[in-house]
Amino acid sequence: MSDCIFCNIVSGAFSSATIYENDEFKVILDRFPANEGHVLILVKEHVANLFEIDPDKAGRLFRLAALIAREMKTRLGFEHMNVMQNNGTIAGQTVFHFHLHLIPRYENDGIQIHYQPLELTDAQIEAMRKKLEMQL
């Protein structure tokens, strides 16, 4: 898709600071990072979000994420990491091409990624459990 920034990065039309690449994925430094060492794992095939990605490909992506994260931790010396992936505008997605963020966290880095938890009753939790119970 010529209007997709990540498709243009994957194709080489736009430059990127690539740290790893294979047939399915390209791992780049985020151009507008939340923290030093923030990387993105891009799926080379254009799929908009988690609802569209092939489940087997998603599994391979998370395997790669675990390997990249361990290597980043060794090389950069951080202890903690946020792994983020947004789906849709309400969830904060701004580029509609599936990608996973690996964000190193450092003591007192000032980054705040949080939500206000709901206070649910046991009955509300059980009703939701019944709604979501599935056999895959």
C-alpha cells in the first residue's frame, strides 16, 4: 500500500534504522521513541491489526519478540520492558499496519503507561467469563 508508512519502510522506499530482518518481519528503531532503544517489529505483509494477522504468523512474531527482547536487555542493560500493540483508533493505533512495540524501561525514566482499573463484582466477572468462554 503506497500510502502506508510501514509498507514503504518494509519495501525500502523509506529509510529505517533496521536492526533485524527476515522474510516475514523487519525490526527497526522507532523514529519517535518512548525511550532509548524503543524498537518496532513490523509484519512485512500489510495487515491492519491483530484481528487480521494470521495466528501462526502472530506466534512467530512473538517468538521473535522474545528473542529480540532478550538480546536488547543484554546489550542495553535495562531490567524491564513494556510490550505494546494497539488495535484501532480508540486503542491508540495511529499507523494501521500491524506492529509490536518493545520499549526498554529504565529507573526513573518518567514514562507512564497505565489505566484506571475497574472495580467489578464477582457476578460481573462471572457474566463476562460466560460471555467469553470458548473452545478453540
